Amino acid sequence: MVAREGIPFILIGFAVLALALVALVMRPGGVTVGVAAVCAVLAIWVVWFFRDPERTGPRGESVVIAPADGRVVQVMEVDEPAFMGGRAIRIAIFMNVFNVHVNRYPVTGKVTYRHYNPGKFINAAEDKASLDNEQASVGIEAGQRKVLVRQIAGLIARRIVTYSKVGDAATQGDRFGIIRFGSRVDVYLPLGSVPRVKVGDITSAGTTVLAEFQ
């Protein structure tokens, strides 16, 4: 499977490849062979980048599932007044250009908050990216608990897509958005949640257990 947002890029990639192959047939030579080879590699890479594999893993009210593929760059207590209403545990996941970029709900509940904030495009791995960069936030009420997921644009990523709307049902592991070409996803959890990952760990969206509720 590929993410629907990637289809235009895939079509463009293969259209360019087709033109390169036509040029190769009409005027064979070292240059056209090289150009066609580069176009083929790029077309295949675009398909691979927008891959959207099915994911299964632990599910349940007591666990928080990773919303993104990537590397954990932060696990710490912070202030989050907009939705969490105060102190919260933030787990930040950095996604590079080689990761699957489809994002998934970490918990089951109801979407009660959605906010988009335009901003900068600094390196998403940096701490200040959570404040300065373009971002989209989705707040989920899971019973008596609140969980916030924040998609953050990065140095290369310039397009955040969020399907969620206020009032939508959120199902753990289901897709809720995508960020193109490298980015970061932060998850904010209630105090008392127990992280099950540490800085440097690799996560898989819809599969890795980030934390457990107590």
C-alpha cells in the first residue's frame, strides 16, 4: 500500500521516467542511459517513501502506541497548557526521510481538540522545534485521560496532513495523518504515565508501546 498523498508524486516520478525512456529509445547513448537510470531510482524511491504498510501490535486502554516510525529523541516532563492543562510527559519521535511517514492514533477515544500553528522549518530533532516549527495538534479524550499528538514539520518537511476533526472517533492504531519528507511527532501524556521507551529507541507506528497508564 501507498499513502494517498503520495499518488501525485508517484505519477510525476513515473511520467518523468517514461520521458527518459522515450529519449533513450530515440537517442541511445551514455548520457540518456544515465538520466534514465537516475529517473528510475527516483521513481522507485518515491513509491518506497510513501509506503503505508498495515500494522498490528498491542492494543488496549492501558497502553499508548507509537504514532510514528522513527527514533525517540526526548522523554521528559513539560508544560502543555493548550490541551493537557498543565504538566505532562512528552515523548518526541524524530522521523527521517527513510521512515514510513504515516501517523497513527496512539489511543482510542474521541477527538476533542485540533489546532494548526504556522511556523518555521528548523531541524525537527532540535528541542525548540516543538515551539517554533509549523505544527498540527490533535487532542484525544480517552475516558478520563487526555492524550495530545503533535505533528511537527522539519527542515525538509513542508506539508503536514491531518485527517482528524473535532468530534471524530479515534481508534488506536488507525491512520490520522502524514508528514512529507522528514519531521517529528510528539505525544503528551498525563503525569503518572510510565514510559516504556528511552532516548535512542526506535519506534514503529501502530506497533511499539510508548507508555502505560497507571
